[in-house]
Amino acid sequence: MQVALTILLLFGIASAAPLDLMPIVPAIALVVAIFLAIMFAFSGMLSSPTMAAWTKSELRELVAGVLLVLIIYSLFVTSRGVSSALTGQEDYIGTSVSVIDNMINNETGGYDTAFKYVIKAATKIRIGASYSPYLTIPIWYFSLMYSTSPLSGVSIMLTALGSATQGLTNVIFIYESLRLLIMFFDATVPSIILPLAFAVRLIPFTRKTGNTLIAVALAAIVLLPFSVILAGEVNKLIEYPDVTIHNISRLDAHPFAMEASSIFCGIKPLRFILTLTDYGFAALVCLPLLLVPIVGAGLFAACYPLVSEVVYPIIMLVVKLVQLILSVIWIAWAEIEIGTTGGFGGSGWPGKVFDIIMPFLQNVNNVVLVGYLDFILIAIITISGARAISTALGGEWYLAGVERLI
């Protein structure tokens, strides 16, 4: 628990104070050396062999700590040689970030790419499933209405797409966070966290905690990027799933009658006319006649009833007839192409949707599974490496708070 609290404290300091604390390490070493020299002098004055032995032991530990600091700082901070040997890349931090970016943004197998295609497919299916045309057949004093929604059943595919979206969201969150962690450690470990760990290591009473902090810092700046690069190389050995839908246009229901209707209803002047009543339309058409000198009022009086009682009803009748014809064509297409009532077209659009979505969902599931496996591999390498380094240096072998991850 003490180590966990110290790590959290160091992370908080690193976030709040973007400083280079490496100069404090030799100062701490000098203070500890002076303290041990004073203690050695006191042991002679007090004739205490126990204190003298303790002082000599701590002096050897101080020398060992200084050598450890010099080795780690020269190999892993100021030099890229060891890191290049371990990772195969000189700029291993940038390489690991590029690996994560490729996992997320790859044009054929990236998590963002899969997420985009899930949204596109769900949108097209939702549009097709929401088609519900109706037609009204006027009869003397009453009318008959017929409506249908032949594609609504295909909306069940949206449940599977929703589950895929949830899985992709979790993986994207994990790797975006991992990317941010790598950049955070790259900016803070060499200049803040590792120097503080060195300082804690050189102090006689916190040597064990310092060794643990050094191990965690090295794991964060070396093993974490290395494990990410290793996961990227492992992914190259497998046949990575393609999460694109090359024939996504086939998910369009292609109801040509409804497309024609959308064009028809999208004409703004016609939409404006449909929003007016017969009297409003007549007033709009006939008002310019009032500007005619002398006879303007008479022309308006003659125009108003003609437009409101004859012209406007004819326009509305034409609009209704066009809507009726388009609805009849749509229903006929649905019956023939899709076979909504047992007609000869049972392998129509819903069948196409399943044939396209099923392989896509399988690939998305595989990509999500690979993402989780990669993250488990990264966590095992990083945490196990930190524990091994800590044990080798003489620090804590149990890392509170993160040990349970593996």
C-alpha cells in the first residue's frame, strides 16, 4: 500500500510540475554521504561497532545505488542503444504510438474503421426498416386507407450491430487510453518520476520503495512501448480481419418509388404550396393584382374565388394522385421483389442484408477479440516485467493495485 500511494503521489507531481528533477539526484547522494560520514564519526566517538557496521553497510549501498543510477540513466534515458536492441526501433516511443494509431485508424482493420461501417450499416438498415408507405382511396363520403411496413422486421439486425458498437467502443477506449499513457510516461518518467525514484532509492530508509519505483518507471518507459510493438508484430503474423463492407451500397433498400417521392416532396415551392390553405394560396396568388391601377380591386375580386375554389383543388388533386401512384408502385415493388405476402421474391432485400451483415459482424467480433488479447499481452509483459525488475533490484515483489490485473 505504501508503494501504491507513493506511485500515485509521483504521478500527481508529474502532472502538476513539468520540471526536470534529475539535478536533485546528485544532491541527495551528497546529503546521504554527508549523513553517513557524520554517523560514522559518531560511531567512533560512541565506540559503537554496531553503528559503525551499519554505516559501512549503508555506505556500500550508497555506492551501489549511485552506480545503479548511472547505469540506468546512461542506458535507458540518455542512450537509445539498449532500447533499440530491445525493440528494434531507435524511436521506440514513436513507433509504439504509431502501432496503436494503426490499430485504431487502419483503413481495412482499424477499430475506428469498423465503428464507422457499423454506423453506416445501421443507418441504411434503419432507413429501410422505417419505410411505411400508405395510400388513401377516396370513395363517396368516406375513404379507405391501406398502409404497410414490409421491411420493419429487418430492424432485428440493429441489435447485433449495437452489440458490435459496444465492443468496439470498449476497445477504442482502451487503446486511446494506452496511447495517452505512453505519451504521458514519455514526457514525465525521464525528467520527473525516475529522478524521484532515484532519490528515494539513495535514501537509506526508503531503499526498498525506491527500487520498486525504479522498476515501475522502467516498465512504463521501456517495457510498455516494447510490449505494444511486440503486439503489433504478432498481429502481422495472423490474417487480420477486414472490417470494411465493400458492397455496402447493397444495404440500400432501393425503393425507386420512394426515392422519386422524396425528390417530388423535396421541391420547396411545392412544399410551400402544400402548407397553405386554399384561401392562403389564393391570397398569395391574387395579391399582386391589387397593384394594377383602377381595376386592381376588381381583378382581385374575380381572381380570389377562381384560385381558391378551382385552381388550388386541382393542384391538390394532382399532388394526391401522384402520391397515390408512387405508393401503389412502392407496394407492388415490395410484394414482387421482397415477397412480403408470400410472393415470388423471398430472397430480396432482407436476405441481402443478412448475407452482408453476418460476415461483417464476424470480422468485427474477431477484431475486438484480437484487441482484447493484445491488451492482455501488453499488460502481462509490462506488469510481470515491472515485478521482475523490482525483485531483482531488491524492491517489493507485490505491486499493490496492479498485481491483480494478471
